[in-house]
Amino acid sequence: MNMYQSPDDRGYYGKFGGAFIPEMLHPNVEELRSRYLEIMHEASFRKEFQSLLRDYVGRPSPLYLAGRLSAKYNTQIYLKREDLNHTGAHKINNTIGQILLAQRLGKHRIIAETGAGQHGVATATVCALKGIECIVYMGEKDIERQAPNVARMKMLGAKVVPATSGSKTLKDATNEAIRDWINNPVDTHYIIGSVVGPHPYPDMVARFQSVISEEIRWQLKEKTGSELPTHVIACVGGGSNAAGTFYHFLEEGSVELIAVEAAGHGVHSGMSAATTQLGKPGILHGSRSYVMQTEDGQVVEPHSISAGLDYPGIGPLHAHLFDSGRGTFLSATDEEAVEAAFLLTRLEGIIPALESAHALAALEQLQLNEKDTVVLCLSGRGDKDMGTYMKVMEEQSI
């Protein structure tokens, strides 16, 4: 029996998950829940999904042995190059799956939320590909710090709607998207970008992203003779790249799963997004998970230099991995992430997204040796973060 891969019938991973939704959303979510597995297993769906991943996204993404980075840490470090996908991140794996699902459900209007903008770009991309109307909700603060991605979404024909409440970041964009879905239940499909939200979203997104670990297993066997690494590392906000990278290793007890959250200015600084360190069980955006909240249950505003990790919750699968001890949860500060980004750039000629840089920063916290085989998901490329990197270079006179 799979202890971690699949939730139970009600969408629970252990104590976490479920579908806590307003009555008005029940028909939408129930339609999805009753049909998603059947559609995903159809031969015509599988064929179109695999074909687009290969010919449009450019999969399989390479598994690259980072020689100079490996030498620095005296171990073998392989980078899963999701940054080389079309649109520059892992997000496209899920949006292609969900747009095909939406078409088969007869939906002709797509909404999405986005933080770093990568999910928004990936959603706008597949909507352009399929000729479907696209509305993307994005926090006003994120619109400012991710201007290149906003321009890409608009060029692709999407309407970008600013979320102006709360912290004006990912949490607030998600709230706005849910409101839209309540108001447009019949013709609209909500493409959630992470393994969060009401069941079946966490399971559905994890399944679409599981192509990452599916490839890692055969690629690693080709390179090392073994399908199993000793460590798998990925950054976690909501946690879709981590869910996809961990998926086919969840039941392999010998593989250490390491999730890296954003510590912001420091876990206890009051400006952090390290949910497992600061959160407690609660309900956020339709599922029960760990949530950063006050004593009376008000959501605490998160902070991270990376817009994609700036979220006060975590997907229920990850909450279960943390709670059960199957996953090791670390965190990296803004400063540590930036330092790790510059290190990778100088050693390997690869500029990572700030989100992925948090995973890279965890290498400093692990006791690794030459016998270890580490696979790290490089979930996105750093083009969208050049404004932040340029500011750092100005401040440090680089």
C-alpha cells in the first residue's frame, strides 16, 4: 500500500488534506473529483499529454552532473534541469495537464493565481496554445517585483488582475481567484499552480508533476547504475516541484527527502515563510495543513525574497511528510539563497531562480560524503529574478 503517494478517498494524507469549500464551489470541485482520474487514465489524454511534454515542453529535462559544485561539497550532485523547460520552470508540466483536463470537462475560461509569475506564464502559454480565455490573479507587490513575467503573460493574451488586499502577494491572489470561481462556476476551470487547495488538486498536481521523478529514476540508472539517489532536495512554498521530485521516491525509505522552505530574514524574525517551523494545523485555501497563523487563527503574512515561496501554508502531502518524519524540512534565509545563487552561477554557469536557490543553500547544512548521490531539483531559471540579482550586485559592487 502507498503510504504517501496517494491520499485517501476524502483527499487526506494522514491528518492533512480534505476539501473545505463554500457550498457554491461544491459542484465544481465534485465534478473534478469524480472525473479527474478517469480522464487522466484515458489513452487519448495520455497520448496528447506525453506528446506535448516531449515536443512542446522539451522533455525529458536533462539530469546534469554538476562537476564543480560536486567537488565543492565532496559528493555527487545532479541537477534536474526543470529550468530548461519551455517557459523556464516546472510549472508547465501541470498547466498542460490541467488545460487538457479542462477541455475534456467542456470549460472555455481559465483562471489562475501566481506568485513569482512562472505559473501565470505557464497558464497563459497553454491558454494561447489552445485558444482559451485566460485571467491571472497576482498580488500587486508581486506584479512590481516580477515585471518581466507580467509582460510575458500580457503578450500571451492573458488578463492580469492585481490583488490589492492583505500583503498583496500569493495568498491574496489565491483568495481573488477563488472568488472568481465562485462567481463563474459553470464555464470556468481554476488551474491551481501548486499542491494546495481542496481535494483533488493536491493529488492531481502531484501526479502531473511526477514526470520529474519518473525521469530522474531512469536517468540516474543510466548514469550511475542505480535508480535511487541517497538524497533528493527541492524548495517548498506550496510545494509542487518538491511533490513532483519526491513522488517516485516517497515509498523508497532509503532515499532521504529534503524540503527547503524560505526563512526570509530568519525563522523567528517575524519576516519568514518557514511554515513547518512556525505554523500549526489549520485550514487554508480549502485544505487542512500547516498554516502560519495567530492564536486566534488569523493568517500571518509571510515574507521571502522569492515570490514563489512567499506563502503562509504548505501542501497537505508535505504536511504529512513533515508530521510523519518521512521528509526532512530545512530552511534558508534570503541572504543564504542569494549567496547560493551566485555560487551556482560562478561554478556551473547556470543562473537559478531564487526559489531553486533556497534548495541549493541547503547543501551547506548537510553532512555529505563522496559516496552520496544527491539529486537537486533546479525548478526554474533566474531570468525573472535579474532585478533582485542586479540590486545585490549594485549593493556589493560586484
